[in-house]
Amino acid sequence: MFSKIIPIIMSVYSLLKRSIFPLLAVLLSYTLTASGANAIGFQSDSLIDSSHQLTLADLHQNDRFTPLGSDRLHAGLNNASYWLRIYPEHGQSFAAHFLNIDYPPLDRIEILLPDQQGKYHSHLFDDNIPITPLSSNTATQYTLQLNEFVSPELPVYIKVTTSSSVDVPVTILDQQQLLQQLSYSSLIYGVYFGVLSVMALYNLFIYCSTRDESYLLYVLYIVSFSLMQTSITGHGYRYLWPTHPELNAIITPFLMSISCFCAALFSRSFLQTKQHLPSADKLLIATAFIAACTAVSSFFLPYSQSTQLSMVVVLIFTIQAIATGALCYYFNVRIAKYFLLGWCCISAGACIVGLTAIGLLPANWLTRGAGQIGSAIEVIALSLALADRLNQLQREKSNIKKQAHLQALKANQELSNALSQLEQSNQVKNRFLSTLSHELRTPITGIAGSLALIDRDNLPVRVNRYLNSASKSTRQLQQQIEALLQLSDSQSEHFKPHQHRFDLHLCLQKISDHYTAQCEKRQLEFSYSTSEDTPQWVFGDQSRLELILQQLFNNAVKFTEQGSIRLNVSAADGKHNKIVFCLTDTGCGISESEQQRLFNAFEQADNSASRRHEGLGIGLDLCHQLTQHLSGDLRLHSEQGVGSSFTLCLPLPAAPEHSYPSQETRSLSILVAEDNAVNRMILKAQLKQLGHNVDCVYNGQHAFEVCLKQRFDIIFMDCQMPIVDGYVATHRIKQNGLNRQTPIVAVTANTMTNDLARCHATGMQSVLAKPTTIEQLQSSLQRWVGTDSLYAQSLLGTHD
């Protein structure tokens, strides 16, 4: 089990390592942007109200206001109330501007704002008042719209009362600056808490797989640390406990102590201090006990005292963690260097935040964001430690297995272990191929669509040759990806054939035309014949039949250097429930020994490093598995030096023929729902090239709203979109509005069996796999709104 999950863990680790540097860039970009200047200049004065009794009249008569000299009041931990007096500089006005205070830990802010008559109105922000949907308090930032009546004679008064650190960063912003700051704030916190959540889930997955308590303790540390950050930034009060403001008085010091408790236990488990440093292990246990006691005391002590006590414990643990990591590194504990780097960074950040809170350091964007920056760097360091630890555990496990193998295993046990490891390796390989194939389809859609839409009439011959080469390579890559997806899907227990009615003669003619051209290039003779008893219309899985025949044809063309290739199609024993496809070539042939492994994945008759023939080597294995899933039979008869003959027999029951009078081509009204800008552009251009009117939307919610107002002839719907995905949008459209009976065709890169089943379950009539071609779009339009639309409408209750 452990060896099975190692490749997955290392892949996720590599992804996290690559994504953390853009995160730091975003952090830096945000902090630099967020520290910009105010929209207009203003004067600010401050006054200490130790008695908490000053009134508005006292403020007007008081001449003890002291100029701040900056736009921020910072006084550290203090029990007094503070008054700020704000007014615009000469020639400036606060009209259409907003006052913003970006420091969530403040307990109570009262803002007195004058009106036109000179009367003052109070606006209160208090974390002892529950947050409701109608509340103006967001708990993350304090914002109030100002007016033009504020002047030196009628200033804005701000009263701040808090048990936390007194830090009041005041900014005056216009609407655009405010929206920009709020959007930057949402972005940075979203990315930051998202990374912490991913790390927690990632390490929880490792714990579930390895049962190593170090990862569980690390998950608990990340969760407690994340909750502590939400309490500091106000997101916890806003989203987690909005109706319980009493928690604000205890939650921050409590979570600070709990995170220290978890960090101490994680450190001793991760560094195995009980084995390497017994004395340091006892100190870590003592620190964990003190942190637990401090967490309990936060329920009884005042906020300021419990906060200071928690900070002292954190500082003690910081010194202890760094010293322990340094000693372990000195005694050659491999992972200690990453541990030391990570805790130095996060501890430095925590110390900076703590010293800022008690007033020993100035408050600015760097000191206030030091905790987030330090913890982000810690993710990199501990990820490296995780990778090194996993490698070390893997090496130790491998050595143990080798020793046990030499001492106890018998011959039959060796065979059993080899088969088990091979099965596990195949499962990992299949998951990797499925994921890789899916992720490659999106850019291929843009490439193939763009190449198809280029007007080549006036281009030089040399450029056209390059474009043709690019188109050919794109089609080959697309075919290989489709083969990989189908191979992975065929090995899934959820595989299900997609039966529908189709024209077998037309399907075979298209395949024949394509390979006739290929045979002519290789100077091969090609012939195709169909017996009279072969039905034209049949029920079956057309896409997979075409894939099987394409793979067999590719194999025949690839290994036939001279001679001929023949395809004969007939009904089995004169009956119309099974069709036999016999493909014969005069190629090199295959020996009996090589035939035994020919239907294995990634195998060719010539599998050496110098083999002459290209390809992934999955074609015949894919044909074999698909044939079995379709309840068919695939047989090979080959003689080396003479040629090969593949006989494919599939159940394809005859279907009733339908013919309708042709209709005149008309311009259709089409809706395209696609979030990817490149894919949306390509799909729109393809449909416009067919002469239709196209409206585009970029998410499912927009698609649903448009469908309530306008009727369309057909809708092409992407499945994975933001806000509302294609599945939900389809369900809503089918339940409401003008387009209940409008055909909806899924255009998606997810074409596995489960994905197709979900599309049909939500009401989509058919599915087009990305990248789409103009021919596929035209065929789909013909089927659902063209000459076959009468028959298609009868299928709206059924699906492909």
C-alpha cells in the first residue's frame, strides 16, 4: 500500500512546490499594492481618553489633541480609549470618499460624522454585536462613506476602545481605490487560506495512508494555526461564529496556545527527539503542557493578559524549536535542516507580529503580514522535509523487504509479490495516463481550432506546408490522447457502452476514404467491400467501433511496406444481429511467440530501442479490451513473412431506417456556454463559419439567465465552469423558461464513462469531445435541428 501511494504523494508534492513561488509573488504584490497612498490628503490628531468619559462637547472644547504625523495610530496594548480627529487638508473634500480602517482585532469603533446642519451621527462597529445579513460590520475591515460636510470646523471623530493592540491604520479612499483594496484583500486571503487547507488535506491523506502520527499532528497544527489566523483577520468572526461575539474575547489567545501545543507535539514526533535528544524531548513535553494550561486560562483571564501570556509561551517555544532543530541537525538528523529553516521563518514571522501587537515594532504592511509570509515559506521547507522523510521511509521499507525476502520468502511467494507489485504499478500508470490525457485536451482544442480557422488561400506554399504539418501532428496527438483515455476507461469498472442508432455504411465509408489516401501515399493497394446482407442502420457504440477499426487500420498500414490491405464487412451467418469486420494485410506478419504478448499494453512485435515503427503500443490492447466490453470477439491469424488477418465480430442489431425530406439550410440561433476564452473563441468562429448566429456566455448562471429571455435552436454547453457548472445549468434550463425542449449538447474534455453518464442524467442530449471540428459541429446540428431533427426529437427522452 505504501509503495502504491508514493508516486501520488510525490506528484502532489511537486505540484505544491511549483505553486508556492507564485503564491509568494502574489503576497508581495498585494502587500506592496495595499500600502499605497490615500486618495486625498488629510490631517489626523489623537487624544487619550483614560476615563472613557469624554463627550462630543468635550472634544470640541479640548485643545489637547496631538498631531499624529502619519495616517496610523499605534499605541500597543493599552486599556485607555483613543480619539482620532480627521479632516481634509485645505482645498480638499471628503465628498464621494470612504474612510477605511484595516485592522480587524479592534473591539469597538465609534465614528461621529457631521451632516449638513452640523449635527453628528454615530456609526458603531462592535465585535460584541452579532453579525447579521443586514449588518454593515464585515469584521474584516471597517468602512464608512464620508460626505462633503467634513471640514476642520466639523471634523470626523473616531473613538477606539479595544483589549487588543491599539493599531488604527486610517485611509481615505475613493470608490475605485476601495474596491481595488477589497479585491486584493479577498484575493490574498483566499490564496493564503487555500494553501493552508490544501496542505492540511494533503498531510491528512498521507496520514490515512501511512498512519504516521507526525502527519496527524501537523494537520492539527495547520488547522489550529489557520483558525488563529481567521480570528486575527476577522474572517472567523465573519464566517465561522458571526452570532457568537463573546468568542472574540477568548478565541485568539486560546488558538494561539493550542497551535503552540500542537506544534510542540509535532516537533518531538517529527524529529524523534525521544531517540535523538531525550532532554529536549522532555522540554517539548513541558512546553506542550504549559501551552495547554495557557489555552485553558484564556477562558478566565482578561483578553490582554491571556494574549500576553500566550505570546510568552510562543516565544519560549520559538527558541526551543530552533535550538532543538539546530541540535538535531548537528547530530546528522537529515530532515532537521528543513525543519530548522521552516520554523525559523514562521517563528520570525510570529515574533514580528507579536512584537508589533505589544508596540515594540512599528505597524506596517511588512510587520502585519509577517505571519502569513513566514507560514508560506514554512510550507516550502516542510514540504521538502516531507519529501525527504518519505524517501527515507521508502528506503528503510525497501531494505526490510529485501531482508525478509532473503530469509523467509519461497518461490511461490516471490511470484505472488511480483504480480501484486505489477498490478499496483498498472493502477498508478492508468491513473496518471487518464489525468495527463484529460489535461492535454484543453490546449489542443485551441491549437486544432485555430489551425482549422486560418485562411490559407493567400499564404505562401512554404507556410501552408508548415500549417499542414502542424495540423497533422495535432491530429496524431489528439488520436493518441483519445486512445489513452479509452484505454484507461476500458480498465475501469464503470465502463458502459453508449448505444445509439447510426449509419454503418456512412461510418465505414469515412474510414475507408481516410485510409485509402494513406495507402496511396505508401503505394499500397486498398480495397473495401460490404456484403448485401449488411444492414445500413444499426444500434451500437459508434465512437468505439470507429476507434477499434482505426487502431486496426493504423496497425495494418504501419507494418505493411508493400502489397495490399483489404476490409470485408458482412453479417455473421446471414443474421443481422452481429457484424463481422475482416481486415487483412500483406505485412511482415507476427510469429506465434510474439502473438502471445501482442495484446498487452505498450507492446509491439519489435519493442527494441531501435524499432522502426512509431506509436505508443496500446492499439491492439485497446482493441481487445473494447471488444470484450462490447460483448464482441477479436481474433488474429498471422504468419510471419506473409501477413496478418484480424477478425472483429460485434453485436450490431439492425435499426429501422428513417428518411425525411431535405430542408433548406437556415441560419440557426445558437448559444455557446464556455468559460475558457480560447475555446469560446474557436467554437464561436466555427459555428459562424457554418453561417449561424452565435451568442456566447462564460458560465452556467449567465447561460440560464439568457435562456430565460431568448429562445435558441440549440445550446452547446461546457461542463466545468465557474459559479454554476454546465450540469446544474442544463438542469435549470430544462425545468424553466423558453428552452425546455431545446437540444443541449455537451462540449467537454471529460469523456470517461462516468462523465458521459452524468451529462445524460442532467438532460444533455449528446456529447462532443474536445477539440471539436467543423464537421462534428455540422453533424450535430444536422442531427438535432437539421434533416434528422424529427427523429432526434423523438430521442429527447433518451440519449447517446
